[in-house]
Amino acid sequence: MFSSGKINQEDVIRYVECHAEDWSPGTARAMCWSLRAFLRYLHHRGLNARLLADCVPSMRQWKLASLPTYLSAAQVRKALDGCDRETVMGRRDYAILLLMAKLGLRANEVATLTLDDIDWRASEILVRAKRRQHARMPIPQDVGAAIVAHLHNGRPKSWCRRLFVRSLTPHVGFASGCAITMIAKAALDHVGIEGLRAPRHPYLSAVSLPSFSDLARPCRRSTVAAAREPRAPPGFT
């Protein structure tokens, strides 16, 4: 017959080890919380002389541990092809996804881009990274073409200098990268790529990308001297 007074530390640890993998990490953590509460109750009522609540192991649940670090090239291409570039929103979303896929930009870095950050003659873009770091990166031709299409036939008229602004009035820049995250997530959901959260980290990595070392360091001007296209589009100075 079960006796609560005979439960010891080894019993508690054995129980957790036995059942920890029966459920998801979140449910396993809830099991540990409930077990601690039960053991405190036993001790408080005098049913067990040992204070065993502190013996319950903690269940670690690493944030985003179950998510892949990047999308496959086929998945990225599928997400890009899912943008309807015949529409204003589609052209905007396509430009955003290309910036994340080809340059590896984070959501917040995309949200803070301004018209003044683009040097069309040098074919470079200034990126405001973490810890107030700035880096100049080359603009691939397809990325530049997508940005031009967005500016000419998509971006609402606005006094705001942000590259991407709200589609609804007031037409101002996004308050944070959360809006960019939701745009990317919606694009993935639209083409049926499930099980992924929107990219807070740039897992939108894809086809024909520069090497990781090229993305990891600020690019020198001389590295893009031979690729200075596209030229400055009229009306966006």
C-alpha cells in the first residue's frame, strides 16, 4: 500500500526521470510545478517529514530549440514565389523577404532601414546592427530591383524616411521589428511552410548567397566596385 510518508529523494528523482519524456517540454515543466506543490502540501500537513520540494529537478526548455536555424533553398524560393508582385503588398513583402534572405538581415534591421541608407551609386546599403554597430553591405541586383519596384509602385507617399512604412494611415515607419516578423511569418504561412516562427534570427538563408564571412564583416567599398548596379532611381534622393 502506498504511504506518502515513505517518499524520499530517490523516489522523487526517479519519478521525474521516468515521466519527463512522456509529454512536451512545457507539460513536463508543469508536472514538476505540480509535484513540488504536492510535496510541500505533504510536508505542511505532516504527512512526510522530509521537505522534498527542493529535490524536484528543473526541466530546461531552450527557447527556439525545436526550430531549424534556417530554411532550405527550396523553402525560401517557395516563400518568395508566393509574393504576388502584381500587388502593392506583394511587392513590399517580396523586398522584405529578399533583404532577409540575401543579406541575412534581422527583422529589426529591416524595420529601421531608411531611404538615406541606400547608396545607389556604390550599390551599398547601411545596416544598423545590434549594439549600435553599423555595417555597409552590397546590394545584389535582384534585391535592388525589388526595392526599386517597391519604391516606385508600392510605398505610400509619406514624409517618413523609413524604407518600409505602414500601409494604413499614418504612413510612418514600423515601431519595431515585430511587424517585419509578422510579415515574414504570414508569407511562410501563405505557402504552407508550417512549424516555423517568423524569423527573429535570419534563418531565411538561401540560394546564391554571399559566403558567411562576407556577411559577417562590414563589406569594403572595393569589394563591390565591379558591381555597382542598379543606378539611382529617379525621384528617390
